[in-house]
Amino acid sequence: DVKVTQSSRYLVKRTGEKVFLECVQDMDHENMFWYRQDPGLGLRLIYFSYDVKMKEKGDIPEGYSVSREKKERFSLILESASTNQTSMYLCASGPPSVPYNEQFFGPGTRLTVL
Amino acid sequence: GENVEQHPSTLSVQEGDSAVIKCTYSDSASNYFPWYKQELGKRPQLIIDIRSNVGEKKDQRIAVTLNKTAKHFSLHITETQPEDSAVYFCAATLANQAGTALIFGKGTTLSVSS
């Protein structure tokens, strides 16, 4: 079974803090993704990565950055957390786009910024 | 870029009835259309997918249809059961030179009452 883990299930931070969300997958997947999930807005893509040290912007990259130093680990960074970044953050991984595109999700991190 | 619209946002049915969720997409280059199910408090999981060279795919009580000309695809659940209650997300591929990501619809909350 594919296992995607995230460093925290719940996280509470203060406005202006630097926040790191970590994601690790154990299936040697090339692709990794970060989404945020808000009620009524679905899953919105923040950043994704196809390879080590490589990143692509998704729909809502503003206020976020990412790091992928090792194939199995993809980090989401909030440089200066703001209250509008309070959300559920989901990481996902998947094999190369051809022939399969299935993404496997982690359990999510619920981040609250006070 | 790709835009995915999903309707309805909520759907209530009686056990045994059928449920249909519809999605439209904007990028004619999209070639892969998965559906994910997210039960309360759990991570999204792939339930069925369809590729652009196929018009319909069925797996027991669930089926997906694709109309590439009209750029829409639908999820059909027959003989609904209470355990089908969940949020369902459709998605379409967003392709660029580096690889493929998914753009998700906003989700449909399906409630099946017994």
C-alpha cells in the first residue's frame, strides 16, 4: 500500500510565524502535490513537483513556497503566516503522468493561524 | 489554464435511488478525468477514472461518462446506499511541458438517507 504521511494532524500558529508542513511518501513517486481544502472551494492546487529540486506553481501559490530536496519529501512553507491561511492542507503523491495519473493523499494537516 | 465546474454542490437521495454528478472542463487538451470520494474526516480516494479515448466506464454500481465534444463528464451511482454518503470531487488534467497535475471541482456533498 502507498503510504503518504504528513508531519502534523493539527497545528496552531500565530500571525507572522514561519510554518513548515512536511510530507513524506514511501512509494518512490516522482510527482508530489500540495493542496488546501476549504468548505465550498474544493481542493485547490498550491504547488507541485515532478522531480527533486523542481517545482511548479498551481492555482494559488501566493504566500507559499515549497522545497523538495529528496524524492520522498515535499515541504510546504508559509513564510509569514496570516489568518487567511487557516485551512486544511493535503499532500499527495503519484507516479509519472503516463500511463497513470492517480494521486494518493495524506491524512491532512489542519492549520489554524491566530 | 484549466477550469473545472461541478454541479450540484449538494445532493440528497433516498437509499436505492440513483445519483448523478456533472462536471465541465475548459481545456480541450485534458485527457484524464478521475473522481475522488472523501468520507467525513478521511482523505480523498480515487473511485473511478476515465481517459479521453473512452466514452464510458463502469465499475459495479458506479459509472462515468465522457463527452469530449461538449467537454463534460458525469458520475453515476446506482442503487445508492448510506455508505455512499460523502463528498465527491471530479478533476481534469492540467498538462504542461514538465508533466501533469489535476485541477479539481469544488465538490458535491451526497447524502443518502435510509
